Amino acid sequence: MKDAEHLAQMLKDKTGFKIENNCWMLDELEKLLNCYPALRKFNYNNLSLDEIKELIKCLSEYVEIPYAEDNYLLLVDLTEMKNLLSLKELILWLIIASLKDKSHVHIKYEEELFNEMKVSEANAIDYLCDNSRFIVNRVKKECHFILSVAAILSFDYKNQDSIISWLKSVQHKQKKDLSIIEYINYRKVGQNIDDKPKLKNQSKTIKIKI
């Protein structure tokens, strides 16, 4: 949480910052840059923070999936998708939400996808489960993740306890043949939110509004 608040303050103050420990999120951002050769032509060292933010906002307009904005939410409708979003796509939505000062990303899917797709086909499912509130709308046959941006930014997946990491890995392998909805019902969701009273209260309020 401290790192997430520090990053948010840095963006507001437009000052330099340094992260002392290895950060899994920085590794993911580096992977993203390597996926898009067009981004390599920019000399980031010569750009101000404002220029970098404007560049990312400009590039985000080319995202093929449209999105909407609410007070606290970036609303992403993925009901036409046949697969769960990848970790790379998840990080992209986090970046866009952060730049637009949104605390949560609301991701909507068709319920049918969650009943048919196996958990082994969804590489971002644990990140969503750990950092989201999950809601099923039986009437509309929709599944919703209310993802806390601060929760996922403040948790270091790389440096988590080795035993916990191993147990999660075993759990995922043992449950690989479950449908996504069965897997979500099996494991605890929102645990990185519940560990922090500030995020728990914030996410609970937003969930009630939805």
C-alpha cells in the first residue's frame, strides 16, 4: 500500500522516484514495451513526466475495446470476448485507469464464458481473484470483476512468501480442469483488498453502488 500511495503521489507531484526493491509490476511493464516495437522509438529519458503521460493517453486511444468512465471506475465491457483477458491486457487497463485517476477497473463478461472456459486457459485469473470483488448478475447472465488498482500495485507477487507461492501454484495445477466460475467459488477472492482496511472500505462502497 505504501508503494502504491508513493507512486500515486509521484504522479501528482511530477517528481522523480526510486523503488528500492525489485517490483514485479516494473518487470511486466518492461515486457509490455518489448511487445510493441513502435514504442521503442521514443527516448523516454528526454521526456518529462507530463509528456510521458500524454503519450500513453494518446496510445491508449488505439485500444480496440472501447471503455467508459464513471466517478471511480474505468468500465470495460468484455461480453463479446471468448477468452479471459491476459495478464498483459490486465496491466494495460491498470495503466489507463491510473492515468485517468480511477481507483477501480470494472470488467464485465458473459456468464456463459465462465461456465465453459477452464481455469488452465486463464493466466490472469489469480491476479483478478486476489485484487477484485467478484459479482454475478444472474438476471443479466453477467460476471463482474471490480478490480482495485491500488491492491494490485501494492502487492509484490515476486517477493511473496515462498510457501504461499508454492501452495498457490499447487492449487492452480490441481484445479486446472475446473471451470473459471468453479475455481472462483473454490478459492478466496479479494484477499489483497481485505488485508487493507482502507481498500476494503473503498471497494465495498463501490460494489454497493454497482
